[in-house]
Amino acid sequence: MSETSEASETTGQPTHAWLGDRRRGMLAIFGVVLGVVLALVLKPEMPLWLQPYLPIMIVAALDALLGAWRAALEGTFSDRVFAVSFVSNVAIAALIVGLGDAIGVGSQLSTAVLVVLGIRIFTNAAGIRRKVLHA
């Protein structure tokens, strides 16, 4: 199948490369559901030392997810790039805030990280909106 939109040979419905293989999509959904169920059953506890970094890590992960969604819509998605981006965004954001805590300016660096990631999130959201709504 090419990167562009084309009609499916069996159904005549348009198919898009960014939709990917149905089995992969179902596997991803199954993984999310399994993760949620395991979290609800096992009720894992986050270490106290890690709790202040959780909001920053969630925003960094959200940035990676929206970036992946935008890349998928543009036909440039790579699972390797996504995995590296996801892990590195979370790790770098936590390290910057941790360094700030160590030198006594943690709240200022937290704000700076949130502003930068917020700008990236809104930029990706705008790109997604343009692709989805053609606006």
C-alpha cells in the first residue's frame, strides 16, 4: 500500500497509510486496556521521591503522544522515533526539574519545562486540527 490515500481493493472504501494494520491497532488497544486493568487491580504506589516529577513527566509524555499523532497524520510516523522521543522527553524533563531542585530553583525550571512543552503541545494540536479538519 502506498503512503497516499487509495481505495481498498476489497471494499472500495478509502484506506490511509496512517491507519496502519488493524492487528497492530488492536494490539495497542489491548495493551492500554490491560495496563489500566492491572493498575486498578494491583494499585501500584509511586515512590515519594518521584511524586513531584509526575506532572512534568505526564506533560512530556503527552507532548510525545501528540507529536506521534501529528506525524502519523502527515505520513512520517516512525515507531522507533516515537519510542525514543517518548522516553527521552520524560527523562530529560525529569532531569531538568531534578537539577533545578538540586540547585534550589526547581519551581522555576518546572515552569520553564511546562512552558516549552506547552508550546510544543499546542503546536502539535494545531497541526492535528489542520490535518483532521482541513482548516
